[in-house]
Amino acid sequence: MAGEKDLNSLLKGLHPKLNPGTYVFITTKAPLDVDRSHIIFEFKEFEGVTHIISKEKAEELELEYAFVSSWITLNVHSSLEAIGLTAAIAGALTKNNISCNVVAAFYHDHLFVPENKTRLAMDVLEKITEHL
């Protein structure tokens, strides 16, 4: 069940999907004590645990958060060994002054972009496929 490694094939098959909702990054000293279904992403670093959760849930739990973002899934099944996909995406978004935090999961890459630049980010991603 290996994913795609060829960069052109990956870029042709991006099929970006905007997930509903607004998401935020938070950091805590220990994993959150919440229902796991609310955690989109969790990564343990030396300084603390980074979580991505819905803004709504963060506010409900009265958690301090940063980076209000939209979540875009690239629906191409990329290999964890693929070379250049993140660079190509980051380069295209950079040219349009859009910051991006990438989470690579087993099947797909997930992009968290500033909420106020969501439409522009989607347009940029859709144009990548058109120009190949």
C-alpha cells in the first residue's frame, strides 16, 4: 500500500480538499485530557506537546491558542519517501505570500494555512495541477 513517489504524478493528482471548520495550534506540557476525536494532530516535543484542534473546541476548553487556520487535505496518496512535494507546495504558496504548516500522515499531506488566505491557497493549489 505504498504511496506515489513521482513528483509530477503527485502534483497532477493533488485534488486539494478544504475541510470544514477553523483550526488552531496549542501547546501544553502534557497531552490534552479530552476525547481523542477532538485531536486532529498531536506531536510531542521537548518543550511541550503541540496539538491541532478546532478553534471551537479550544475556546470551549478555554485554551490559549495560536495560528487560526484552515485545513486543506491533498487527496493524492503520497509516499512518505516522496521527494519534492512539500517543497513544490511551499514554493507555490510562498510566491503568493501564504504561510503553511504541513503535516505528513501515512496516506495524505495536510496543510494548515491562515484562515484569511484560504480561498487564495485553494486557488494556488488548484492551479498547480492545471499547469502540468
